[in-house]
Amino acid sequence: MAPGGALDRLADHLRDRPGVAGVALYRGVAAGSGGDVLAVDLTNDAALGVLAHLDRTGLLEAGSVTVSEPSVVVSAGEARPLEEEGNEAAWEEMGSLMRRESNLSANYLLLMGLAGAIAAVGMVTDTLHVVVGAMLVAPGFAPLLRIAFSLLGPRRDTWAGVKSAGVGYLALALGAALGMAVALALHGNTAADLPRLHWVGYWSRVEATGVVTSLLAGIAGGVVTSSRQTVFATGVMVALALVPGMALVGMGLGSGNPGVALGGLARWAVEALCVLTGGGATLAAKRWLLHRR
């Protein structure tokens, strides 16, 4: 929706543009204002160019722009461009995906807390698949990548990303402390046994191979997010040690083992930095190459 004859000019500009499957202009249908509405069916790649055009002409600020994705295209004819499109998300879509997965909500905090508890049980019992399960449960990648995304603009809500990551991982550490207490009571271990457990030692160390793996995972996470395939972010979390690292912080503080807590915090900090640099570099490259506006 846009004022005056801007939509007429925009419709004429878009009709013969590559990747545009259909253009429809609806007169006087906007609720309240009675303004016109322009609906455009186009590929993801074409959408990047159209959004850049809207930015250059000032329509992104002067009008109301909504981006949505159809689940399926049934009609024939001009649907072919849509059937052969890529999956690159618009810049605003990336931000929306990350906000949806990391905004502070009861579900987000509950999942982070449960992931911490599950990870603690897995490390107390030296059961690897349980810790991996905790990595799959935690929505812990999006809040960190959101920080890097916000620094690239144009809407700089860096504090929202920092707050989501900080509160979310605090909930994970608290959940880990509670899960550890239950696991120790049921499994027969004591707090003094924690530093000697295999997976506790593994995830409280920083090694060069782990840093390289985490950097690659951060890059992969940036690609996953920019291609709307957020379901694969769970795979990225398995390659990272964000969950067990922060779980060890809660476990170390809750059991009186400051060495375990410091080791876990160091590992988590390195992992978070890998996400910010690897994922941030991926988004920065895409911003420069594909989202020039």
C-alpha cells in the first residue's frame, strides 16, 4: 500500500521484470484509508531487487510493505518462475525469523531451562546421546546470531538480542543446576565427582579443532537462517558446544566446583564468539552481495 499514483508507476515497472509471475492492483480496498493495494507474485531472487527498488524510491518508508510466502502454487501459466525460484530470504524476513525464535517468552525460556536440565543429566551419567538431545531442544542459536544481524542494520535492536541471549542462557544454567541435583541424587554420584567425568572434562576445554568446527557451524547457521531453513539450526546446535558449555556453568556453581564453572564459561564464550564471527561474516557477505540497499 502506498500513496497517490506511486502504485500505478510501480505496477508498470514490475510487470515485465524477470521473476515476476503476476501483478494485481486493487483500487480503494485498504481498510481505514481507502487507499490502493498492490499484490505481486514473484520469486525470492526477484523480491530482493524489488525491495531495493522500493528503498531507492522511498516506498519502504512511505507505504506499508508485507512479505509472505505461499505454501503451494496451484495455477498454471505464469507460476513457472515461482516453481523454479531459489530460497534466499529478504533481509527483513531473516530478522523476523530470528525474533520469532528468540523473543523472550515463556516457551523460549522453558525450552532453554529444560535443555540445561537434560544436558546436566547427560553429563552426570556420562550419556552422550542425552546431551545431544539437549542441544536439539535448546533454541540457543538464533539469539546470538540476532546480535550480529542487528549490527548490520538497518534496524539496530542489538540490545534485544543481547537480552534474549543473556536471559535465555541464564535460564539454561539454572535448569542445569536443578537437573544436576536430581541426577546426582538418583545416580549415586557426588558433587566432588563432577570434574572427573569424561564429558564434563571434554566440554570444559577449548581446543583448536573445536574452534574450527564451531566457526564452520557459525557459517552454516548464517546460511541456514538466510535460506529460511531454520529447522536445520538444530544441526548447527549439535556442532556447537553452547548448551553443554553453559550447562557446566550452572553445574559448577550449583555444586561448588568453580573450576568446572570457569571451564564451561570459557568454552561457551568461545562458541558464542564463533557464532558472532562466522554467522555474522556470512550475513555481512550476503548483505553486501545480495541486499544492497
